Amino acid sequence: MESRKLASGRVMSREQQELLSKRINELPLTIKGSYLEACVAKLYQEMERAGICFKPKTYLTDGWGCPDKVPVIGIPFYLADQELCSLQAELNDTSPVRNEVETMMVLRHEAGHAFNYAYRLYVKPEWRQLFGPFSQPYKDIYVPVPFSLRFVHHSSGWYAQKHPDDDFAETFAVWLTPGTEWRRQYDGTPALAKLLYVDRMARKYGQQPPAVTDGKLDMPLQEMTMTLDEWYEKLRESSHVDVPLHNVLNNDLRRLFPAEEGESAADVLLDNRTELIQEVNHWTGMDRSLLTALIDELVRRVQLLELKIKPEEVHAQMLSTSVFVTTLVMNHLCRGRFVDI
């Protein structure tokens, strides 16, 4: 079997390669008995303590999300298995996502969608007045306004600003999260009106049976007949972005990494790549695929230029790199391109 490498550069094990050859719907994956079971049970407990008897169904699929207007929560299939979760993180060069804090954050968000769909709140005039038209086109790439007081801040990237439906779901998640003290935290902001609306709707509908309980699911595990390898390849193709940058940035990179001797600056950037992507995405809201492509292009240039970092200056220069990347990102968000010509 030919050796393959992960995004980190580490050679993939034989067991991992064999796993990639299996069809997804043939993998023995279930929510029950997995790490996810306790997380879903915790979500139900939080909703019950908040006065909501509705318990949205859950199922395994290709990613997080509720089907359109269907009050059912889809959970990524790989989270049901530790080995699959580790492989997912390594293939996509991301930090591990199989932890309770992050999983609960997303579950609360998806529960907001489910609550919205279950009681068809999105058709009500007050909902539209507060959050906007539900029919608004859904865009994968959006331009947020960081620190806007019109929205709550729950997920990374100012996600509440993506679409009115996500605005409601993020508001619901903040309202539901134990210990947030949302009244005090958002006092004096326009976002408080949205939180108070969620609170009123929970009191009004919390003990009522849902108007919608089921519907067509998006890509349930049983219908995923492709192999893991085929799925990851499709994922890579869909997230691939070309980032053309003017060569003038080479001078800026030389100024950023001026050392004549030391360790490879490209290697240091690769070691810190995941954290850099996560932090810049969190605070700017830049589309993750585009941000990843930008950083990979900068790493490629740093490697070609054979730039160096002195070991004792790594921390300071990674801080400078974060500022450099953030400036490029904000230029793109404001002007539509990383380098204005």
C-alpha cells in the first residue's frame, strides 16, 4: 500500500488508509453509546430547565445543520467515533473538535434552528421585524461587522450576521447557555430585544407540542454510499480556493522575517497554522476556506524566499504575523481584495 501523508506532513498509518477505503454507510456509527449521546442528553436537560419540553431529534449526516424548516439536528458522522474524529482533524489540519464545550455550543445553535422550525416562528411578523426576512438568500461567504451590538456573539466569526435564521439560532444559543447572564451582558444593546423575544417565545411555546415534528433529512448516514476517501476528496475540492497575491508582498514578508540565520520561518508558520487560522477567523469572520488559502500562499512564499526566524523571537514574530494576516483580511473584507491595486 502506497504511503500517504496527512495535512501535517505525517505519514498516514496503514489502519488509517484502510479506514479511508470503507463506505461511510457501512461504518458502525450511532449516536447512542457514543460520546454524542451524553451531549444530546445535556442539551435536552438545558432546554427542559429553560422551560422547553420540545426535544429535537438528532441524526448522523455529513455536517452540522438542520434540514430546511425541519426541526431535526444533523450531527457530523465522524464525531461518533474517536478514530474518525482524529482522522478528520488531521486530514483538514484543524484542532480536535470532539470536546464537550465546542459540541455543546453547536448543539445549542442547532437547537435554536429546531425551535424556530418546530413552532414556525420565522413566519411571524415580530420575528421578521427583529431578525429580518427568512427568505433572504443564504450566502456561504458574508461580510460581518465585528463587534456590532445589534447581534449576540456566540460562535466564531460573528456568525449571527450570516443570515436572519442564524441570527435567531445564535440568539437562542446565548439565551440557553447556562450562566451567561445575558440580560446584564447585553443590557443597553439592540441585541437585548432579540434575547427578550426568545425568552418570551420560550415561555409561550415551551410547554406546547411542536407544530412541525419531522420532514426530509439532508444526507442521512444511511445514504452516504461513498468511501471516506471519496468524501474527503470532495470536501477538499469544494473548499479549494486560489488566492492571487501581488509580488509586492514579498518585500513585506522579508521585513516581517528579517533574520539571516535561524530556523525556517515556513516551518514555524506551519507549526502555528491551525491556531492562526482559528484566531483570525474568530475575530474577523473571514471565510475559513479563503483564509486558509491565504495563509497557505503566504507559507509557500516564505518557503520560496527561504526566510528565517531566530528561536528566541518566535513568539514576537508570530504576534506580528497575526497582525499582518489580520490586516490583509480586513482589507479584503472592506475592499474585496487582499492587496488593493
